[in-house]
Amino acid sequence: MSKVEDFLTAEQEQNLIQAIKIAEKNTSGEIRVHIEKATELPAMERALEVFQMLKMDSTQLRNGVLFYIAVESKKFAIIGDEGINNVVPANFWDEEKELVLSHFKKGAFSKGLELAIVEVGKNLKQFFPYMSNDTNELSDEISKG
């Protein structure tokens, strides 16, 4: 699996977008997925760059979440904005990260991301519940680099 375009099928991409929509019905948090070919940087460092590039740090409550994947480099990270990180426990992302990685090891890339995205929505609900006047501040589409 070397090409970004081959990482997910069109159907799998639509399933992930649907998972984001489901997750965002539980929380006012904003979830994105970014897939790129490779990076020389540590996963968290590159994820932070992408987070800022996608303007995910400009949500009103600073509650954006990025799932970052570098396909050829085999790097993965989940990063949350400061609004989330200021209120959640230090190990908040560990379960979702392990869920994704356990599926990645089996080649079930889409399934791991899908399950973790829905879990993030459920877990963020206690800190950032969905409000009736909530607006979708960030695109649900998968970005590619």
C-alpha cells in the first residue's frame, strides 16, 4: 500500500465521512482525517503542522480532532486542540490510538479509523456535548496531501 489514493476505496472514504457525521452528532467537537504519502517528521509533529494548515485551531471552542496518517512512512497520530487537551485526562487518546493501530496491523485501515472516530465522538460528549445550535465549523471530507 504505497499510494494515498489506494489507502481507502471511495466507499471506505464515504463510510469514514459518515462516521464523522455520526460522531459529531454526539459532540460539538470537529473531527477530520488527513492522509498523505510520507513524512520525515515524527507523527505528532507533522500532525500539528497539518492541524494548523487545515485551520483546525480556529474553531470557536478549540475542540478540533485530527486523525493523521502517513501511508508510506507508516505513521499515525491523533491530535486534539487545546480546548480538548485542557479538560481531558493525559491518556485520553490512548484507547482510540490502540483501536486504530490494532486494525491497521490487520490491514483493516478503514475499519479502525471508523470505529475510533465514533468512539471519539462518544468520549468527547461529556466535555463538549452537541448543542442544538451547533454549526459544522470544519469540513467532514478527508483531506489528502
